[in-house]
Amino acid sequence: MWPEGIIPDSYLRNISIYKNLFINNFGEHDIIIIGLNSIETKNDKNLLFNSMAVFNNKLDLIANYNKVNLVPFGEFMPFESILSLIGLKTVTNNYQSFSSGEVRIPLNIKNNKIDLDLLPLICYEIIYSGKLSKDSNFDYIINISEDGWFGNSIGPKQHFSHNIFRSIESGKYIIRSTNNGISAIINPIGIVEQEVEFGSTGYVELSESKFVKSTIFMLYGNKIFLMLILIYIFLIFSFNKLNYE
């Protein structure tokens, strides 16, 4: 699993130029996950997406996901038709905003060796507590990111900490791959089992994992807090009524 933007100036539709490189370096049962951009044409207009693509060693596309939650001013420009008139542009490209994907659902990855459902999250989509997916039937959360924008600030560590929160909330393993950040494997109780530290190079390898049932939070999300507030209000009125009696 390679991070977001690992192959610069390459798009999903022309990734085949690397076919021989992949065939020579990966086995027939290998699955490769890459962060890259993709372009789709709708109503005679080219839409640009920040995508995650899954390939076999022959670079046949198995599955792909277009990022749903985009970074304001980084990946898209709010009120672009107006703000572009005064020269404002997105940080990540110089010609147009990224378009948002429609929905985030688990990707089914299957070959002769594996049959897994992976929930894709690109970059800061990991921060959305309680809003990862309506479908909780998946095996792992995979998060790819480009943390080079943060430089040597505390940003990469803060970004990484959200992965720990999401693993505990969901009761799922998180496999994270990032440029210039912290790549890691985090188990369902928030323990970092393997890690490539900030500013270092290397890899992590998941060889064994234990699956747990979805947590209550994964099933109901932030609705739990609304329920607790309603229960709290009910108890207040109940106790007040008892005091009056």
C-alpha cells in the first residue's frame, strides 16, 4: 500500500505506462493500493478526483475510490467562480478544484489468496468521527495520506492521532501509509503494533490480526451522544418531579 500522491503527474487513465515495472516487481497474487489522481468526463466537462486505486500486478484495476471529504482551499475552492477572479487557487493544483466523490463504501478485494473488504480513507477523511461509513461490514480501514504539507510541525503527529481514535471507535485495524508522516498498523483497541516514525523511511507488514465485532459507536455513531443527552434531560425532569412531590 503506497501513500497519497506517490506517483506525481500520473493519472489513473495513463497508469499503464508502468505495467512492465509492476509485472517485474510484484507477484501474480499481489494486490497494490496506490493514491493518485483520476479524471472523469461528465456532460463534456473534465472532473478531477483525488483517488485511491487497487491493482493487480498487471495493473488491471480491481477497485477505486474517489475522495468524498475534500480540504477547503487545499483541494477545492469554495465560491470558486468568485474567488478565482481575484487570483485565488487551490494549493494542490493550479487549474481547477478537485471534485468530490459520491459515496464511501468498502472496497471488495478478491483474488485466489484473499477476500477482504477494505474501507478507504484518504488523508484527513480520518478525522470524521462517526461518519466513516454507513456500512460497518468491512475488515480493515486503510488510510493513505500526504503529510509533507505540515513540514516539521506538530501536524503529522496530530493527524496520526486521529487514526488511533478511529480504530478504538470502530473496533477495526487501521493500516496507514503516508509520505513524510507516520505510517503504522493500529489494532482495534488503539495500540500501535508497528510504526514508521515521522521523517523516517521504511515499511510495516501485517501478518496476523484478530477480528472483533463492530463497536456500539461504529453501529450508531454520534447518535449515541444525542441519546445520552435525552436520557440526561429525562433524569433531570424526573428528579425535579420527585423533589416537588
